[in-house]
Amino acid sequence: MRAVTVTPGVAGSTTLRDVPSPTLDAFSGGRGVLVRVLRVGLDGTDQEITAGEYGTAPPGDDFLILGHESLGVVEEVGPAVTEVAPGDLVVARVRRAGTSIYDRLGMPDMTTDDEYWEHGISRVHGFLTERYVEEPEYLIRMPAGLREVGILLEPTSVVEKGIHQAEEIQRRLKVWEPRRAVVLGAGTIGLLATMALRVRGVEVITAGLEEPPHLNADLVEALGATYVSTRQTPVPQMAREMGQADLVFEATGFSPLVFEAMCILLGKNGVIVLSSVTGGSKRVEVPSDAINLDFVLGNKVMVGTVNANREHFERGVRDLAVAEARFPGWLERLLTHPVHGLESWEKAFELLGEPGVIKTYLEVAPLP
Amino acid sequence: MRAVTVTPGVAGSTTLRDVPSPTLDAFSGGRGVLVRVLRVGLDGTDQEITAGEYGTAPPGDDFLILGHESLGVVEEVGPAVTEVAPGDLVVARVRRAGTSIYDRLGMPDMTTDDEYWEHGISRVHGFLTERYVEEPEYLIRMPAGLREVGILLEPTSVVEKGIHQAEEIQRRLKVWEPRRAVVLGAGTIGLLATMALRVRGVEVITAGLEEPPHLNADLVEALGATYVSTRQTPVPQMAREMGQADLVFEATGFSPLVFEAMCILLGKNGVIVLSSVTGGSKRVEVPSDAINLDFVLGNKVMVGTVNANREHFERGVRDLAVAEARFPGWLERLLTHPVHGLESWEKAFELLGEPGVIKTYLEVAPLP
């Protein structure tokens, strides 16, 4: 079968090649599930791996099949699989469990291992191919009614992990009823965070660079949230005009903003969730006494979040369903740039980060 | 009766004066408790208030009685008080409840009110006097066997609050068994944090400025912890040689260290607790991309902590008792500079921050 692969660490090595088809016996005990790939979303991680910045091939291979945002349909299951059945739509989790206590408790997203096992990223092949085999614990069933937007589950799971971390942390307060959130960033993650918070009834202000009129601003406002362009209203002005937030969700990728937001935008007892993977080397001067004092006197929290576990994928399915019921058609508006066929992978990669592109994805096979 | 008072906001206004004696009927419903003051500890907050930096007089008064670290003995109780009895040793909590939901749930330390009610600091008189009246819910009973070190309970409660916040936050991990902690700062708070973590069986590395041989270093080592002088071993070298920590407790008052420690010293899933009140205006350049990335990929948390509620005082009593049982005489070694009599208040204030001084306190009346 065909697959889009990369030689990890080698820029420009991405190619479409033939790879062996996977078989159910990849997992012992009759626990394999053969999935036919329908769609694969692309994001900045895929872009960075194709640029040779990171990525690791599976043991024994010298290439890595790309792709970690997937939607597929179960074709065949091993005799010991009861969780899914042929015909089920499924999304695969990205990180497989390692060996730490957190991996063994179902939280590989909190692993303390040094090495990760992540489909399409590190040591496990991804989904930019025709079929894959997984164990049922790593597959999330997607309701048929969400098939058109199912590809959004993986990025939604990252948002759910971040919000769940905030909720877990705020159990320290015994009562936490966040009224207002600020989402920094209006890309895919920022928009999905806005959605997940609006679904919870939180008042949301989402800040992006672009000045309205703009598609991303429209999408924010369509959720009953407020869009603010940081070009028009810098963060300090935003805080003065709108007041402080119980929750700040950072998804801009611009790290200096973190240190501005943690102080100015975050109210007492508040939590700032950091979700951006910032691989650069930016430095910034910060008012260290003031930030520290503000955190201390306000009992504030900052938490970093990466990846997601099964619970976050399940929460994502529920939020996608509620969003679809409450804001019909909104999720589909994020799917701005479908590209047909694995053979068109170059076109899909070229679209990443282009103006007007929210989500680009490859249609590997037609939806059932 | 006599009291050491300040005119808030006026440097050099501290004086010993006569004030009206308090009476049980200060609280309605027969809930007053009259306490005779035995000892009052001093710290940087008292120093800053006497310097006119902050502090607020109670409504109706133009002066504030100083002092928030106390040990006293109950002299008389109102008819509806069952919690304490005459002869009981007690320590008063510092912050009284305001109006926010957290105040009403017994967590005034997490108040979202703009104004605080804090004995000796803001809007309520302190304990640098002969007697005070309080409600029993604000009094913590101190076992007679801890009378000599009871004055340490208030600073210990601040440490307990910080550690408890870390524990509450780490419930997000379902399992958290911290093995190694780094305490930054070897002053009173740093030493008490070292004690509280050693009592919990955690391996502790405590960093101070001073080079051994030095009393504070000796006190750290006496707990079975490791003392490191940051003059001899800067933080990056410390991290390289000793590895990363599950918990970092910051108590130096030097804010640039926060941004160094949060990245280099803190391990995956770790928590850094900020406890220093840094009223200055220091600025520092930080590697913002690297700090953000490290927090994200490591699911790390930073939390600010201030004040303490009843639970933290109660935990403090238990930890003082265990410390006394396990490291007999250690707590008393912190009480380096007793000063006799309210009339000697100037001498006690002069000792604050002097070399070799860990804890200075006024002996207002002899221990029973």
C-alpha cells in the first residue's frame, strides 16, 4: 500500500512510497484492529518533521510514516476484540503507553519516560497511508453523525487535556466556577478551545493577530465569544477594558505573550494553560519581581500541557457533539482546505500556514 | 495596656503606646476569647510596615498594632465558647474571613476580595501588645509540649499552605510520590520548608547564599537534607550534578531565580511553589521559548502561595510535633534572638536581617 513517509532528521526527504500492508497479527492475543484510513489532518508538527527538525523512525525501519490526526473505519478485528466492530468510525490516539507509572495508569500524556511512542512523530508509524493496525484501547469511536468533522477530534483532545488539567488543578479551590476565559490565539487550537469553553457556558474572549473582518474572527463571534485583534488592542489594553480572566488558554506559539498574560490577564486564583510548542530561541525581558508577587498574592497557577489521553478524546467527542447541536455547521467551517488523495500530499503540506487556511487535510478514502 | 503601634504608611512612626484593653464582648453571642500574649515573632512584613511601605489601620483607628506571629494563653472565654479553655496555649490565625465564596468556605487565604483583614497588617490590630480578643475559629491550640517552639507555627503554616497547594494540584496525576525537592532559600521559611518536607520523607536539597560552615547550612544538614551554596554551585550546575526535582519551593525573595529554577531544576510533571513576596521592581531577561516549551512538554506547574487557613495551621502543629520527636531540639535552634519585653521592641526590629539571625521574637510574658 502507499504511504507518505519521511527520513527523520532529513529535510526534504518526504515522499510517497510503497510499504507493506499491516496485518491483524501485529498484536498478539487476537487484539488487533485493522483500520482503513479515511482522512488525515496536518498541522505544524507534520511541517516540522518534514523540515527535518525532529521525528524518529520505528525500531527496524529507516523511515517514518507521517500523520497523527486521523479518521478511519474499522475493516476487521481480531477474535478477542469486543470494543469496536467492522464499520465503526474511529480516531486513533497519538501516544502509546510507555513504561512509567503514568503510562500504566492510562495517562501516557503524563509520561515521565524519556522516549515517547507517538504515531507519525516518534517510533510508531502514522496514518498518512491506506490502513493501520492498532489495539482497541487506542481507538476512540466516533458517532456516525460526526463523520464530517471527526478529523477535528485529535486537535480537540489537546484542548480537552488543557482544560481538564485546569479543572483538576482547581479542585484545590473546592469550588471553581470559571466565568471568563481568555484564549490567546485564533488558529485551530485557539478556535477549538473557544468552542470547548463556550460549550461549558464560559464567557470567552479570543485574541488573534488578524484584524476583522476575518474568517477566524467570524468563527469566534459565531460561538457567542468576543474576538479581539491584538494589533488593534494590545494585551494590557485588553485587560484594562475587559477585566481579568479565571482561565487563560495560550495557543499562539509566541512565547513572550505568556509572560505578559500570566500577570496582566489572569485574575486571582486563576490558571493559565500553556499549550504551544515553542521550539525557537526567543528571549524577552520580564518584570520578574512583579510577576512573582502577582502569582504569590493571587495564588495563581501556570500549567503546561501536551498530548492527551483516552479521557480527553472521549471528552472531545462529547464536546464536538454538543457543538454540532448548538452551533450547527460551525465545526465544518474549520475544515477549510481538503486535498484529495495521498498522491496530493505536497499540495496539502504547501497549504499549511497559508493565509485563510484553518485546517488542511488529506482525503485518503471517501467517507462511508 | 501597652502596644507597639505604627501609623500605616508613615516610616519611623513605630512607637510603644497605651491602648484600651480588649474585652470579651468584642464578639457577640458569647464567642469572645481573651488571650494573654506570650511571644510575638517578627519578620520582613513587620519590617516593611514599619518602613511605611504598606499596612492599614482598623476602621476608626489611626494606628495599627503590629505583630502577626504569636503565641498566647487563653485567660477567659465567653459563655458560648467550647473549643478552648483558660490555660490553653493558642496561636492566632493571621487573616480573618472576608466575603468571597472562599472566605465563607474557610479558605480566606484564597480570598478573591480586594481588601484583606489581617492581624497586624491590614485592618485588624496585631499581637505586639499584652492581650487580644478573638473568636475561637481563629485560634489554634498548641500542645503544651511545643510551648518553646510554638511561635514558629505561623511561619510554618505558610510553608504548609504551599506544600498543600502542591499536593492538591498533583491530584491531577492520580499518583504523586515526590522523591526529591529543592528548597530555594535557607532563611526561616526555607528551613521550615526543609523540615516539613523531610518530615514527609522527601529527599531535600536546600540552597542558600552563604558558604558553609554556617549555622543555616548546619541546620539543613541536621535534618538529613543537603545544603548547597549558590555562591559555590550556581543553579545550572546544581541541576546537572543533582538531577531534577519533583517539587521546588522558592523562598529566597530573589525573583530572577524563579525563572531559572522553573526550567532547569524542575522535572517532568513537577511543581514549583512560589512563596516570596517580592515588592521590588527587578527585571530579568528570560529564554521565553525554552521555558514555555519545557513547561508544555513536561506538563509542569507553577503556583503562587500566600497566607494559610486553619487546615494549614493544624498541619503545622502536627509537623512541629513530628519534627520535635524526630529531630529533638532542632526547632529551638531557629529561635536565635529572643528579646525581652515589649519595651525592647526597637532592639528586636534592629536584629531583623542581621547576619546570624534566623528568628527574632519578643518575649511579652513568661511561658506558663
